[in-house]
Amino acid sequence: MIRVFFAEWRKLRRPVLFFGTMFAVVGFTALITSLLFLMIDSTRGNGREGQIINRLTLELPHGLSVGFSSASGFLGLIALCIFASQTAQEYTHGTLRNLLVRQPRRLTLLAGKFLSMCLFALISVILSAIVSVVFAFALSGKAKVVTTAWSTSAARSGLMHTFVNVLISVIAFGTIGMILGLLLRSPITAISIGVAWLLVVENILAATVKHSAQWMPGSMATTVATGGDINASYSHALWVLSAYLAVGVLIAGFFFRRRDVTN
Amino acid sequence: MPLEARELAISVTDLTKHYGERAAVSHANFDVPMGTVCGFVGPNGSGKTTTMRMLLGLISPSGGNGKVLGEPISDPAKYLDRVGAMIEGPAFYPSLSGAENLKVLATLGGHSLDQVQVLLDRVGLGDRAKSKYKTYSLGMKQRLGIAAALLPNPQLLILDEPTNGLDPAGIQEIRDLLRSLANEGTTVFVSSHLLAEIEMISDSLVMLRQGEVIFAGKTQDLLLQQQPTILARSEDPKDLPRLIQIAREAGHEGSIIGSVAHILGPREWASTLNKLAFDSGITLAQLSPVLPSLEETFFEMTGAGE
């Protein structure tokens, strides 16, 4: 599996993909964190979905990681696109046959690819955390937010918890992308369906069907990133998300293992 | 005398692949001896690529069984590290360079990265190693595919149409490369539409038609099975109809093509024809028994030209 991991990493580290993605991660995290602090007095809200996050909240120990967790949805979408395209392009380029001739144990191939993409996701999450913290400290003065509590062990612990939760959430989004890539075998189709579901269908369902949000995979992945929210508790979100992923992985793994490779 | 299993690089028995009602490959039986070049020929859609895919574990047979390098095709992990393959044309990542593409595959297969430049030089891509794959011509892509197949220093090389898109010089280079690999002990199983090339390099041949093996054996044996032709040219072209008449009276069909009489008959009958012509007052300027080419044999056996 280690050989698959490094082979996949060779593809993931190509400059256009790697630096392009990381540049987007830095830019979006900086934007989200900046809006959080610079629009602190805005009546239209400074947080996700128009939420108002006031000074009192930001001055708490976990206030340091609010910007970071707010960027998790975007990080998740990036992960979904990367995992889906890296998986489905093996079909569209016809390169899957090259890989399977060298690693005929298909589930090992899949696991190695997945771990390599998880490393990619980990780097993006680390970068996002760093940018978010740097921008939070840099803009706290301008937003008149007192940062004394951010230097405590509670703040460091909160940041670490948020980091783990965001990482779980991002990898969950990526796994959804990989499952779609395996089943649909086309990067464009997999990404289109994945993004449309997460951004459009889930929101429509949440607005029209009561309590549906707490059973939606995208919504639950976002809830995990924030450590629980008004939609659902953290443990509920984690269980629902795990169930979706387990079923998806089983179905995709079954088809990948059994399906003839004819292109 | 039948070869023992350990002397066979490929051995398939009743290998079958169905897609719904349609049989892409039907009860195929053939062996490929170790260290030989075996041509795999048949019209488009005759099941060549499907057979190769089954040998490489990419698709599962519907029936029958096979062995590659002594291991069952149901467990490709046991032999694929000793097999190099290019199936249905080259396939690589467009935004990676040729060298980087090979490094991905070398890493995956656990092969030395030092091999990459050596192989790129060997297939004539050394100076374009750093160019992106998407900028390669069809011939260059084909060469990269062959280099990738050679990465594991394979005991068995399975190549599907390796000369597609190559110019005549490139075709000759690949022919020489395959021959030299065979001389070094590598078994080469190669499909191609260029039957003249196959005839030149292959020791044995597997011929498919509509999913069924219609010949499997030595190339020379196949050609010897065919009706040989005697080409005769008379000093006076006006004598050719009379020469054809003489041949027919002796039980051999013939026809005139251009200024040459083509008479069906075995090599040894040429001297008899010469004597009969002389007795009839016809002086022959040329008399040469020839075997039909693989291409002529192919068209006759597969009906592909019809």
C-alpha cells in the first residue's frame, strides 16, 4: 500500500494542483477570518449563513478557532473536488488499467490512493488553521477584540479540537467525492453531482422538510467541523456521517473490486 | 511434442468472455512458449484486447481458465510483477511529463527510478523526457507506453498494437527492440494490424476470428499449410495462356496477373512444370515457388478482406 501512497502523491504534488489548491485555501480562509473580524459590527452578520458572532464570543478561548471552523465548508468542497477528480480521472484517462496491472489488489490500490489524498487534505487543513490564527491575531486590534483568553491552555485545546473536527469533516467530504468518482467514473459528473447536492439540494430540503438537515451528509459533515450546532449535536452528526460513509464505501468498494476495467 | 507447463508463458483453456448474449471470446485454447515472440492477430472486434485484458486480470473470464507464467489468471497478483503490458494504446496523465508519468508507475510497481531515463533513451524519448505528455505526438505516446511496459524488466511483455501511429523507421525500431528482448529471454505476446511486421518478428501465432481461435502454432506451420504458388514468366508473354493450359491439364489451377503466370502447386512441382513447358516449346525466363504471405493467409482464413 505504501507504494500506491507514494505513486499517488507524485500526482498530487504537481505544482499546478498543489500550489493552486493551497493558494485557494489560504485566500478563502483569510477572507472568512477577515470578514469575521472586520464585519463584527455589521447587522447583516459576520459568520456562516449570516450568523452574528459578537465580541464576547470571539473573546472566549475558542474564539481563536471560529474563523478556522467557519472555513471548513470550503475546505470540504475542495476535498470533495480533489478526491473525486483524482479517482474518476483514472477512468477518463484510461490510466486505471496501468495502475491495476501494477497493483492488482484493487482495494489496496484504493486504500493507498485514499491515504495519499488524506495527506493532501491534512496539509490544506494545517495551512488553513495557520492562516486563520495569524489573521485572527492580526485583525483583533482593529476589531477591538481582547485576545487575552487566546493565549490560555483552554484556547490551545479548543484549537486542537477544532483542528481534529475540521480534519474529520474535510476527509468526510473527500470520501464522499471519492465514492462519487468511483461510482460515476467521470470527474465532471462526480463533482457536479456532489457540489449540486451539498450546496443546492440539501439547502432546499433543509428549508422545506422539517429536521431534514440533521440527516443530510453534507450538513452533518459541517456540524462535525463546528463541534455541534443548532441542527444537531456533535455525536449525532458523527454517527449519521459515519453511517453514510460506511454504506457509501461498501457500495463503491464492492463495485470497484468486481467491475471489469474496459477503458 | 506438447510443452510442459513451466515452459509456457501463457496457456489458456476454453477461455470465454460473454457480454450478455454476445461471446467476445469463445472457448479459446492456445499456448505461448517461453522466450518466443507470439503474434496475436484477428480482425477488429475479434476478441484480441478482451483476451489480453483477461490475461492481465482487468476483466474476469465468464468461463475456462488460463495460466500466465505458471500462475492462474484468477490470481493476477502472483504474476503481474513479472509482466509488462500496454493495452489498447498508451494511457497517461496529460499534465505530467513523460518522465514523471513513468516515475508514478515505477513507484507503484516498486521499480528503480534510475530505470526511467534509461528506458526513455531506449525508446528514443530521452530528449523529450521533461515535456508534458499532452504535447507528445501519437508515435511518442506509443513509445512512452512501450517504455512503461518495460519498467518491470518483464519476463512476459503483452503489447496491444504497439506500432500504431509510428512512422516506418519507428516501426522498424520497435521490431528490433522486440526481437532483441526475445533474444534476451523475454516472451513477447503482441497484437498488430501490421501483418508483415508480425510475420517478420513472430515465432508463433494465435489467430482469432469472431472470438474463436482459428489457428495457434508456429507461424511457419501456418504458412506451409497454405496452398503455395509457382510464379512463372515466359520469354515470350504470348506463351503464358498456353502455360496455364498445360498446368490445368496437369491438375493445377492458374491465372495470369500482369506478365506473370500464378499457378497453384507445391514447390516440388515447379521442376515438372519447367519440363512440361520445355516439351511444349515454351522457354521460361523465371520460375519461383512462393508461399503466400501472412497477410494473404489472414484474409483467406478470417475473411477480413471481404
